Amino acid sequence: MSSSHSSAAACPAEDRPVEAAPVKPVRHVPALTIPRVDSIGEFGLMITRQLTQCRRYGAKLAVMWLEAEAVEAAQALVPPQEQASLMTAVGRRLRSRVRGTDAVVQVGDNGFAVLLIDAGAPESEIVRHRLHQALGGSYGVGDGQLMHVRLQIGASAFPDGSTRGAELAQMARDNLRARAA
């Protein structure tokens, strides 16, 4: 073989610098962020477009309402920073447990609304059950501290419920309260 590559490999040159294997760049994975609104009304405005499309095309849509509470809050005062970290962890786990086409929004300090696209009441009940199992339990918060969360989940659906987003969210919240009673 007369190629320079094969001869260089067969007879290493003493004066050639040794090349290190190429280093792969560190892949930056952005933190999973959950949009946040302060009220049910703001969430209702966010989903107006989806509701309009559902009315136009006869599609289904479900809204789930989740409230998460630190179990430790019942025993002692949980610092606001730890409570916020816990809700961030719950939101991330929630986002990873629903489909990519579904929307997850944090509402207030400890509530979450989930918009299930092309799902009605039967599908939302299945999702509610699965989320309750997947989201309950322990969360790592801060420097190796574990916190436990108590969840309540309710649901409502279009066209069975209201045609307005805020009303659908309120119906899901009312369903949550009825299940807790």
C-alpha cells in the first residue's frame, strides 16, 4: 500500500504530535419548564383556540385539574423555596407523563391544569388513574432532601361540559373536590 495513511499507521513518526480522540461536546438539555398562570381565567384564555377548533371540527377535549400538597406541610411549615422546588418537580414529572400534544400549565402555587387533546371523559378517567399512580410519592428537593406529595385530580370534558375554557377548568376543579369528599 502506498497511501500515506497506511504507512503512517504502520510506521509511527516520532516527531508527529499525538492526536487525542475527538471530544464530543457536552449536550445541553434545557430544563423542562412548565408555563405558569395565576388563575383559572388565564388558563381558560390559553385554551380558547383549542376549544374553538373542537367546536368547528366536532373534536373532543378534556381538562384535568391537579392539586399537589406537600405531606410535610401538615406536620410543619415548609419554606416557600422548598415548596416551589417541589411544585417544579411535580410539574416536570407531570409533563413527562402526558403526551407531547397535551398541554400542562401550573396554575397558582400548587395547582396544575392539563389539556388532553382529542380525549373525552372516558379517556380522561384512564389518564387520571395513571397520573395518580405515577405522580404520587417522593420527590428529591434541594440538597438530597425528600418530600412527599399528596395529589387530588379531577376532570371535565368538552363537549359534555362547558364550551368555555375557564368553566371547563372550574368543572374539573369541582370534580376534584367532589372526589375528595
